[in-house]
Amino acid sequence: MTPAEIAPKDRLIVALDLPSVDAAEAIINRLGDSVTFYKIGYRLAYAGGLPLVGKLADKGKKVFLDLKLHDIGNTVMQGVESISRLGATFLTVHAYPQTMKGAVEGRGNSSLKILAVTVLTSYNEDDLHAAGYRLGVSELVEARAQQAQVLGIDGLVSSPEEAGALRKIVGHQMHLVTPGIRPAGSATGDQKRIMTPGRAIAAGADYLVVGRPIVEAADPKAVADAIQAEIAQALGA
Ligand SMILES: O=c1ccn([C@@H]2O[C@H](COP(=O)(O)O)[C@@H](O)[C@H]2O)c(=O)[nH]1
């Protein structure tokens, strides 16, 4: 399936940033058939959440393992080889050349897709400068996207603010996955490069990652449904 063929409903990825498997399963049950794609990150993975990958896959859901790996190339390669047997659809690594090369080797011919995290959406120019980077946000995102493409990475994680520029660089060959999504009026939290769901899709994002605005809502299903309606409207579906 090319990115353009993804159904509107399947473009929402709900981040299960929850403290336990029980808490995650409660949200999954409340969301029911509305949501088809879930993200498991540090919080849940280190709270016993990895077996949820297979359980969700058995229920026909897709899983994005957001482990943001970064190590020497050989260790990344071996780790990704193990992760490729868990049944996840996406796995993140940081967009450093040795790391990306190791990840592509590790996923081999498996169905796991590797996403490279370009610049975290909680970072702005000042944060990059404080971390010792010489390039600004857009320059670094674009440089990393070019390296990722050459190394055979399957997709990129960035803010939707960079989606338009990334499309021009990578065309439709790579998945563009964007956190930093905030429905109008919702709290920004620690995110700095944000967009509404509709604007993110219009900017060229394939998938939107949404955590707190859904999992901390009084009615998570109502928020997820509203985001999916906004996605469908932006796609003209
Ligand atoms: O650049 C990045 C990469 C990953 N994330 C992850 O996405 C979700 C966003 O959650 P919200 O609650 O909607 O802010 C979270 O799991 C992050 O680890 C990101 O935000 N930015």
C-alpha cells in the first residue's frame, strides 16, 4: 500500500503512554473499533507492555513500537533483529547514520518498517543550540531525511511543520509520521512544534500520533472520532 492509499481512520495512531498494561487495555477497550493503530513507547514498554504487541496484532490492530533506539551499529542491528519478531508494524530509531544502517540490516526482509526520528517535536531552535547542534530545526530535519533515504529507511518522524519540505525531498516513497498533534484548544504540554490534525494532513503527513489529548480525555473515543473526522475532511474523503 502506498501512503496515499491509507484509509483516513488508519492514519490516527494513539500513543498508549500509560503506566500499566491494565490501564492501556482499559483505553483500548474504550476506543473499540474506532482506533486501528496504537503506539507503545517507553512508559508502557518498561511496564510490561511488550507482549501487548502480539495481543493487539492478534486483534487485527497495528502497533508502532516507539523505542527510539540509538547505540553502536552492531547493537542496534541485533536489537532490531529481535524486535522484528514481535509483530510490530513500525519501530523508531534516532536518525544517526550508524544507527539507521544497523536498523535496516537488523530488520532484513521482515515486514517491520523502520522510522527515523529526525528532530524531536519538543525541540525548537534554542533547544538544539543548547544540545550543541550547529544546524537549525528545518536544516537538521532535512539533512537527516536525506541520509535516511539513502540508507533505506522506511519512514520519518518529524513535526507536521516540516512535512511539506520533507515531501519535496522524499516524495511518497517514505511514510511521514507526525507527533506534535494538538486538536484546537487542547493543552500543548511539552510539545513545541505543533499543528492541528487537519492542518497536519493538509501539510502532507501520512500518520498522526496523538497521546495525551486522547488518553487523558474524559471521553477518549469522542476525541479520537473527532480527530478522524478532521483527518477525513482534510483528505476530502
Ligand atoms: O518527535 C517526537 C517523537 C515521538 N513523540 C512521541 O509521540 C507521543 C506524543 O504524545 P502527546 O501526548 O500527544 O504529546 C509521545 O509518546 C512521544 O514520546 C513525540 O512526541 N515527538
